[in-house]
Amino acid sequence: MSDFGPVSENVGAPTQGRATFYGTAFHKISGRNQVAIPKSMKRSIDDAQEGPLLLMRWQNEAFLRLYTKKQFDTKLDEVKENKGLAPEQKAAVIDHMARSAEPIEPDSQGRFVLPAKWADALNLREEVAFCGAFTFIKIWPAELQREQERKEAEKLAQVGEQITQILDM
């Protein structure tokens, strides 16, 4: 399994029973550090019924990660099964992931409060970007996400013609 989902021969088949996240949506932050999960992403969460949501920041990443409990547990299992990590490394990673994850409980409209420690650390003040990353959602400071998009566009311009041919097939 990869972040792109299970590897299978039936590439065109939809992934069933798993929340999958696509797209980018920008949302304002209220005065109480409250944000709302974009409707399409919330719908995916609701439809998959994968348990509560967990918000975490891995080390010093410039964004937060929002997982369903099922996807978070899948990532923990991938760490446990990783043959490239020594047992003590696995234990340290799992311990860090468990300690850094915070359960969040969005209301019926998908609103939740960003923990102050992360809002401060990432300078989340006015606007955030929710970015689908297939098995989880990245929550970026909006201005950093816009900068990432500019850099990405420059990189993709180098392979644009080849990818256009693939997409047109």
C-alpha cells in the first residue's frame, strides 16, 4: 500500500470504504481559531465512517495532517511493518505519533478549533488551505500553500507536454 492507495491490477476501480481526499480549498480562520473542513472532504469522511479524526504535526513540517482514525492506524501499522527501521526506531516513531496526535470533534458543519500550540507554531492567523493528499488532509498556512503551488507549477512546466499526452490518452 502507498499514499496513493492499494496497489492493484484493477486501476480504474473506485476505492470503496476509504476516505479519499482531493483538491485544495482555502478557508478563513475565525477569531477563536475555528476552521471548517471543506464540504467535499467532510463528505468523504462521513461516507467512509472511519472513526474519529486525528490532527497531528510530524516533526517540523510546515503543515498539519488530518487523518481518520482508520487511516492513522494504517500508518502506524506501516511503521510497525517497515523492515528498514530497527525495533527501537519503530517504537520511538510510534510513540511520537501517538503523543502528537490530537483527536478533534468537528460539529455537524465540519467546524473545529485548531489547537493553539499549532496555530502559533505555524502562524495560522487568517486563512488556511485544506489540501487533499489522498489518505489524509494537509492543513497549510494559506500563504505557504500558495507559494508551494507556484514552485510546483515551475517544476511541472518541465514535464507538462509528456503529462498532457498521458492525460489525453
